[in-house]
Amino acid sequence: MKQTILLLVFAGLLQTLFAQQQKLPRVVILATGGTIAGTGASADRSAYKAGELPVKDLIAAVPGIDKVATITGEQVSNVGSQDMTVDIWIKLNKRINEIFKNNEADGIVITHGTDTQEETAYFLNLTVRYDHPVVLTGSMRPSTAISADGPKNLYDAVTVAASPLSKGRGVMLVFNESIWDPRDVEKVSTTHVNGFAAPNSGPLGQVYDGKVIYYFNSVHKANKQTPFDISGLTKLPRVAVAELYCDAPATALNAYVADGVDGVITGGLGNGNLNKANTEAVMAAVKKGVSIVRSSRVFTGRVTLFDETDDEKLGTMVSDNLSPQKARILLMLGLTKTKDRKQLQQYFFEY
């Protein structure tokens, strides 16, 4: 009799625990590699190889993460993010949309190297068709380093993805306890753990001690509010970046045009300004049907129409406050919809 009672009590406890577990938000972790999955030979040296650990080991290294959400993991790729590709972006996009369409998760976390993390975040921000939380994170130190920042960043990212406050916010980047908007965030340090900032706007919010706080919403359209549904695409138009400097020749821009690119972003001087050699090269490129967007190598501020540069005469567009690398992403996506310069320019002000 006693054994029967004990068994019934034990079964009840298991049922309660299972019910509690079922009530937790469901978060899928999509791993792509990067420093967060990197390993090195020494804990006190910077040398390491990115993308070594599988996703199950990343999850196992974070104490208490199973109390925040019901976690499952998938390995999408395992590369250092210097080797991130458009093909992997498209693969991520399709998998994210599939997960949400099939109601497989309430939120998604993507582990990613920091070199191109801001670019992947912005690409997904424009192309994911759902506004459920998608949170990118990574680390500046490999998993084997003293005070590795990966486990804390992953815990915080899952916390943000699982939070009811994150519903409807779509793609975000979480790093060093701050929550960043994909359009505004930039990598600002090569080595420090506070590797990201948004120089023009600041963070969207903060995650600390398991609590999520938001300060503001982005005014730019994103996710299903954009026209960039790439579900039927396997490749994107080719767009390159040509950066200027004092006395820069037009060699890079001319080479890209000769190679048959669809568009070029110029990382110009000051307010996206072009020197004489590159101005002439831009005019020639536009005549050949190449779309040209003026961006700037300067970290803050906007590139404006009709300042020192006559964009109407040149046939160019401006990137607003998008960095050259993000302007490239928007132009690639914009060219899947139109080649009309006025419409493309409007994209840069809206998205």
C-alpha cells in the first residue's frame, strides 16, 4: 500500500514538473559557428579556431538555461563569420520562416561570429516574414578563454527571445547585456567584450539578472512590413563596396563594374563625397546600368541628398545612415524588386 502511495506521489510530481516544463517558452538555437564556438590551446592567449564546438556543447555550457525556456538546437553551419556567405543567409532565412510557420518555437536564437553578425542581423531583419523574436548573439572570447563571454551572452539571448516583452519585435542582437536594433548596431571593437554599439541611436534595451527592459522602438519598417520576401530565391543580385580615401583611384569601382556587378556602394569621404576620379567612374557605371549608392566611411550621421554632391546629375542614391556593408544588403534586396532609382532611394529611407 505504501509503495503504491509513493509511486502515485512520485508520478504526480513528475507530471507537475512536466507541465511546468511544457509552459516554458520554446526557443530554437540555430548555430552558425563563430568565436562563441571557438577553442584555443591556452586559456590566457588569444589564438583560437572559430566554429569548433557543436550546438549541444554550447547549450550544455550555460547553467540554468533550461529554466528559462525549452531549448532545442540545430547546426546550420560551423564557420568563422569572416566566411559567412549569402547562401548561408538564405538558408537561415528559410529555416526561420519554416520554424515559425510550423509553430515549432516561440523565439529563435542564432549563435554567430562577430565579424559579420551585424550584417546577418540586418539581412534577416529585412527578410524574415514573421515578427516573433529572433535574437543573434556571439562572443568576443572563445569558449576555452578565461572569463569567456559566450555562455552569458547566450543565456541573455535566450532570455530575450523567451520574454513576453519581445513579442512583435522581430530580429534583434544581444551582446554584453544590451539589446540592439539590427539596422543601427555596428561592431566597434576588435577585441573587447563590449564589441557592439549603435553610435546614432543607442541600445533598444537591456537584459540583466534575467530581466528584459526596453527603452524604445525602431521607427524603420522591418520583417513582414518589408517587400523583401525571398522564399522563391536561391541567389541575390551582386553588389560590391568600394571604399575611398585620400587620393583614391577608381581602380576598385571600375574593376567591380567590369566584373559585371549589379550595384556598387561607395564608402565615401565625409558626407559620402567622391573625388574626381571616382565621380567620373560613377557616372560611367550609371550609364552602363549599374546602381550606385553613396555611403560613408564615417561612423555617425547621415549621407544626404544634394549636399556637395549632385545626385540627380550623377544618377546616384544615398544610404541615409546605413553603413556601407548594410547599404550593400539593402541594395541587393532592393534590386530583387526594381531598378528604378527613385523607388530604390525610398527603400533606404524606409528600411
